[in-house]
Amino acid sequence: MATTTNNDPTTTRIVIEPLLTFDPTLHSHTSIKSIATNSQSFIYLGTSSGSLLLLSINPDTPNDKNPSTKDPNSTLDFDVPSRNVLLIKSVSVGDSAVETVLLLDEIGKVIILSDGFLFLTDSGLVQPVRKLGFLKGVSFITKRVKSSESECSDLLDFSSLEGAGTSSRILSRLGGGVRVNGVKDFVQKSEGDYVFAAVVGKKLMLIELRVGKNDKEVDLMVLKEMQCIDGVKTLVWINDSIIVGTVIGYSLFSCITGQSGVIFTLPDVSSSPLLKLLWKEKKVLLLVDNVGIVVDAHGQPVGGSLVFRKGPDSVGELASYVMVVRDGKMELYHKKLGGCVQTVSFGSEGFGPCIVADEESGNGKLVAVATPTKVIFYRRVPTEEQIKDLLRKKNFKEAVSLVEELKSDGEISNEMLSFVHAQIGFLLLFDLHFEEAVNHFLQSETMQPSEVFPFIMRDPNRWSLLVPRNRYWGLHPPPAPLEDVVDDGLMAIQRAIFLKKAGVDTTVDEDFLMNPPTRADLLELAIKNMSRYLEVSREKELTLSVKEGVDTLLMYLYRALNRIDDMEKLASSGNSCIVEELETLLDESGHLRTLAFLYASKGMSSKALTIWRILAKNYSSGLWKDPAREHELLDDNTNVISGREVAATEASKILEELSDQDLVLQHLGWIADVNPLLTVQVLTSEKRVDQLSPDEIIAAIDPKKVEILQRYLQWLIEDQASCDTQFHTLYALSLAKSAIETFEVQSTSQEPDDGKLEETKISDPGGNSIFQSPVRERLQIFLQSSDLYDPEEVLDLIEGSELWLEKAILYRKLGQETLVLQILALKLEDSEAAEQYCAEIGRPDAYMQLLDMYLDPQNGKEPMFNAAVRLLHNHGELLDPLQVLETLSPDMPLQLASDTILRMLRARLHHHRQGQIVHNLSRALNVDAKLARLEERSRHVQINDESLCDSCHARLGTKLFAMYPDDTVVCYKCFRRLGESTSVTGHDFKRDPLIKPGWLVTR
């Protein structure tokens, strides 16, 4: 009875399991010498008595479920019944042992090597065995295997080039077929399907097997004979290369050229050489003692080497594994990884030589091991069962490795790989390895986020119907809330600790047994990793209902960990949270900010604003701790926004997009109390679809919040280009009133110098102003730039104030020139501004009026001689000297008056003489132009019989002609065509006049 052993730590998988046994002695046959299998699960056994047996077996036959000896760590059943093997037929080949059975499935023939002779029969052993008597002393046979047609040469072409020598003659005809035109009628198949090599002494023959149409006529043709090496022990033919193994070493022969070369030699003391064709990769495994070297068709090593525990008797292949048998054991080694993954024992040491046979596809289900007394059949465990077995043993890394190998080999789909990752994740989750579990969840492309919903919220809930059912192999308990998973896991750890003390091994993690974790730590770790999975899941393409579940349950997890920043980030961003599931939870736990963000993201602005108003009130009243005050106690330099400020800021963000005027006005007041700038941002926001009514906004603004009103009116006028005179007048009045109040505050806090009022910029008191510039500057700029306000109404407001510059601007708007000059010259004593205003008026009498004001200021004020002298110095040429002398005061110092009058007279005389010069120059130019015109008109032109028109080149003779200023002459006809302004040369005298130098004018 066959069993498996997993005592070696390298044995990790159950790849094959015993299926059936066959005892040839029960059928009067002796020991088995050779074995071969095909893809249809037919097995050919060659016995030492010269018989060939044909067996049939179903590799999917279920094995017996009766208890038997097996690996206690395995979940697979290894009972091996001796039935369900069908002996189809037995034929006798001869008296000697059957050494080799060569299957030619492509043509339905079997070639048998026995006692140095070749025998032929059909694959069903129906036809009699026929001896191919022309070959004697055959020691080894093998058929050709092609990796691809492109890498193989056609031997028929090369044999035809050699002529009709001995190597191309038909050596044997069996069956006496029917000739057509002197040639037998055979089925022509592709070369290679029925070509094999035979070693005869020191010769290597390449033989073609031809089968007739009736399948009874067979011909053999030697295609090529090559000199070989003596003592051939093993032989493989792949593509155009024949690899031969002897006790000396391994050599490679070319079936095309016949040339040979040594691959490598064996040591003096070495086991018998052995070659194994790896059907799946189309490579060859060369055995050197207990080391297997994989080479390609050219004899070049590829990949790594396989190191076996002992030199094998025989080697087989099954999918990604190499099987070696010796001393009653069969070991499976992974081709790529090189490690032993399974050991199967079917006898004791010294059991005798064994032979392993596999299906030629290299990826079959059946393996047969022939011992001297019986044949044991193994079937490949289905990949799904292999994975399940590893998962039950909690060998997750090996399970993942197996699945990835199967995926790279194309045996499973990407969906299956994702399925296994998810399955491993759930097993790790119930084993309390939450981080590793989520890592596997994330590697699964098919796992749905809804599958973790039951771990977060108890059933039934809103998303219960979204959870897929019965999708896995039943290896883990049904989903349960994380609290229950942790509690059950802790109970399992406690039981394992108790069992360990009693000497019983368990599957619980050793780290947990040495350092049992606490419930709080496990639960926190579980929630962190589950939230990590949901965070990644948010980036996937999900249905709306699943998105709602992911975001809502993620908020649950954040709240459980009190991750406030993450809660607020999720609530304030685009999310699919269900408000009804969260509002009670967040309200009771005190996470009002998160709730406000959530309301805002769902368009529930009224509820969100109400919460922000409550928060601002609680912070200001001291009911809640303000984070800004806490930081001030720790570090005075820390600039932290207060809780009230944050609440007002978030509320203003909502109001900036709202077009609901009533809701905006409802919350405008408390935001203005916190920060007027935020109020202005709300009122002047361009984000809302429909703008608010200015009249209602102005009426709703608190009269005490003057700056808010002014900033709103400024936005209406400057940014919205409002032409409403009411708004312009209201803005001017508001600025004027604020300017008066500011001026009064300035006046009471400091005495003005020399009794003069400062007309420059006056800063607003306090440092929390909405505006950057002083109010008087803004008032002056607006009064000058706008023409839509009522200046008389503004003037009535500031009439009794000291805002003289503003009054001057208003009087100027009303056209009161005298009052403007009086304010600028006498009140403000700004001579430059007064003179500039006179220049704007543009009349000389304005300067005389200003001079009168300087010399006779009235109201008991001293004459302003310096200002008068400045005026005469700058604009004296515009004044009448006689009027100036009459106006000058007798009290004016003589030296000031004399210098000024002298300069004025000199300037007057200079201006007069300058005018005379210009007048005389103009007359001279006029005379020069008339003289040039006269000269042009009085020029004489002499025309003779040879004179030609410069345009049409006709003789002028007695014809009328014309001459242009550039001296070109044309006939009258051409003159009419060209016109008066353009000559033959193309010169346009209207656009580019021709100036000829005169006595005064030069070019």
C-alpha cells in the first residue's frame, strides 16, 4: 500500500496521490522491464518473460475512502485499491524481456525492442506482432521530438540529395501492398511523426516508418546512417540534435551533417548516464550522479540544476515537476525552484530497480511507477485540491507560490489567482493577522468591497443584500463583526496555550502563544487595516450602492479610532456617505464638525450652517475648549486660528455658493461679529448662480458695520459697474461720514501744527480694518472719479467739517470756480494745486483772480506775497502787465515786485519779437513757393522730329504733349490715360511731392 511522507521540511505540497495498483503476477506474468503511457491513459507494460500488456485506466477514478495509513498533516486520502485497472490485451513478443516500448501514437503503431530485435504492432495490439528482421543487435531506440517546425529540418529532403544508395533503399516490406506504377501506395504523412533512431553496434540509423492506406502495409526506410559511439546507454532525439549518453559522457550528433561533439564527460566513478526528455519545455535533462542539468536542443545548459538526494533509477515529468524514483520512493522536484515538494513511498530500501512513466504531453494527469512486482498508478491532484490542502495547513506562502506558478504556466486564469488571494485574506483575517489579510485583499482583482461589510456592521443592514454568498471553499467561518472575530481568536489562543501545556500541537501562531495580544490592540489593528482596504477601494469603479457602503462604513471605522482629521477630510470631500446612517452617530459622539462637513457635501446647507453657528457660539461662551487659547498658553508665538474663526470660515464657504437670500441674511450677522472680511466675501462672491438683491442686502447690513456696507457698495460700483445714482450717493455719504468721524478722533488725540489741518492721508483707527487705505483717501478718489453721486447732498453733510479738499472737489463738480480757488489757495495754501486748477480752467482771468486772492486774502489774513511771486514767475507771460501793476499791493516789497515785473516784461517783449520772426519767416516761405511755381510754369521744352513719347514711344511731331515735374514728356493721349498726378515712372506727386531747392527752402 502506498503512502506519502512529509517528514522532510522541504516537502510542502501534495501534487500526486496514489490511484490504483496492478499486479502482473495475478495474470500469470513475471516482473516488469519496461513501461510506456499515452495521452489516452493507455499503459503498455513490457515483462521479463517477453509479453506486452495493454492496460486502461481512468485517472479521474475516485479513490477508496476507507481509513488507511496516511500523512497526518494532509487532508487528502491516499487509499489505493487494486481494482479499476482493465487489462485490455496481452501479446507475446518472444522469449526475451521487452526492453523498450516506443509509442508512435500519431500513426497508431508500437515499436518494441527485445533481444536486439525490433518488433512492430498496432497501438491496440490487435494485429499480430511482426519482427523487423533486417535489423540485428539494436541496443536503443527513440523517436524524434520537435519543439517547432521552424527549428527542424526535413530528413526526406536530405536523403533524396544523397541518391539511391544503400541508405535510401527499402529494407523491408511487410504486408505485400498494392503497387501503382511500380510503387506501393502509402499514406504520406509529415516527416517526423514516424521517424525514429536506432543504435546498432557503433552505428546510428535514422529510419522512416511508412504506413499504407489500409494500415496493414508498412515499409521501413533508412534515411541516414552515422558513425556512433560504442556503449550507448541512453538516447534522446530533439529537433536536429541527437544526444547520446555513455559511461564516458554525453555527446551531441547532428542528424543532418552527422557531425558530433562532446557536451561534457562523466567522472571516472559515476553512476550510469540517464537522459530524460522534458516534453513540456522541449528540453533535455542530463543526469550526472544525483545532479540533473537541463540543456536545450543544442546541448547548451539553460536555467539551474536540479540536485536530487540520490542518483535515480528513472526520471519522469509531470507539469512543472520532475519525478525521480529509487529505493522504493518517488520524489517530486520543482523544475524552476529546484526544491523537493513531495515524497511518495511505495516500498522499503533495497526494493529493487523501478521505472516511472509519464504522458508524453508533459502536462498529463497520470503517472505510473513499475516495480519488479507491480505497477502503482498515481494521479495528479487537481490544482484546486492542492491549493485547498495548503490552505488547510495554513501554508499560505506556499499556496500563493503554487498559484503564481500555475498562472505563469497558463493553467489557471487571473480570476482564479485573485480568488485565492481573497480566500487567503479571509483565513488570515480569522487568524487575527489583519495586516497580511488586507494585503491579500488588495492583491485580489475580483474581490468586492461589499464582502467586508459584515465585518464592520452587523446584519441585517442597508447593504446586507450586496454581500456575495458562497463564493469560497468553506475554509473559514462566515463573516462576523470584527469584535466577534477578535473575541473568537483570543479564545482560540487561550485554548491553544492550554493544549500546548498538555503537549498537543496546534495551528495557532507561535508568536501569539508566546506573547498573547490584548483585545484593544487587536481591535485597533483590525480597524486600521480594514479602513486601509476601504480607502483603496474608494479609488475603484464601483456601483453607487457599494460606494455608499464603502464611504459610510469607512466613516464608522474612522469614528471608532477617533481619527478626526480623516473624518473631516472624508466628509468635506466628494463622498457617497448615507447621512441617515451617520447623523445620529456623529451627533451623539460630539463630532459636530464632521457632521457639518457632511451636511454641506450633501447640499444640506441649512443644517450645516446651524451647526457652525452653534460651534461658534459655544467657543465664544467658553462651553468648548478653543484650540487657539490652548496653544497660546503653550507657545505665545504659535499662530492658530480660533474655533470661532474656523466656524465662521466654513460657514462663509457655504454661503458664498448659496443663492438662497433668506438663508444668507439669516447667518450674515454672526459671521460679521466674528470676522467682517468673511462677510464681505459672502456678499461679493461670484460663485453663486443668482446674485443677491443689493437693496435687501444694504437694508440688512448692521448700521454699525460701516466698513462692510462701504466694501459692498464699492464692489457694486467698481466690480459690478453699477450706475445706480442711489448707490453712488450712499457710498459717498458713508465715506464722508466716516472721514468726519476719523478726523474728529485725530483732532482730539493730537493738536494740529501751526493751526493747519492736515489734508494728507489719515489712517483709520484700529488694526482690523477691511480696507488697506485710509478712509479720506478713498473718499477723495471716489469724489473725483464718479459723476453719478449727488454732490450737493454730500456737500451738505461735510459743510461744517474741516474736510476742505473734499469740499474743493465737490465745488469743482458744481462749477464753483471761485470757491475752489479760495479753498486751494487760502484754506489749504496749496499753490501748485491752485495753479493747476487755473490751467484746467484755461482762461487768463483765472490767474488774475488767483493773484487777487494772494494779494488780498481778506478775513484778516496776511497777503501771500511768496505765492503771488510764484504765480507771476510761472504764468506771468499770460497776464497783462498793466493789470498786474494795478493789482500789486503797495505793501509788497520792492525787490520782490521789481524782479518779477522785470521778468514778466522781458518775457512779454521776447514773446512779441518771437511772433514777428515767425511772421516774417512765413512770408519768406510764401514768396519762395510762388517763385518756384513761376519758374516751373515758365520752363521751355524743345521738341523736334526725333522726340518720342516716354510712355507709348510714338513721335510727337506736332501733337499736343505734357511734361511732368520729373521732366518726363508724354503725348496728350498718354497724359489723359496716366492722369495729372502720376508720371510714366510711376511717381505719385500727390503722395510724394517733388521738392526742388530754392533760395530759402532746401530739401
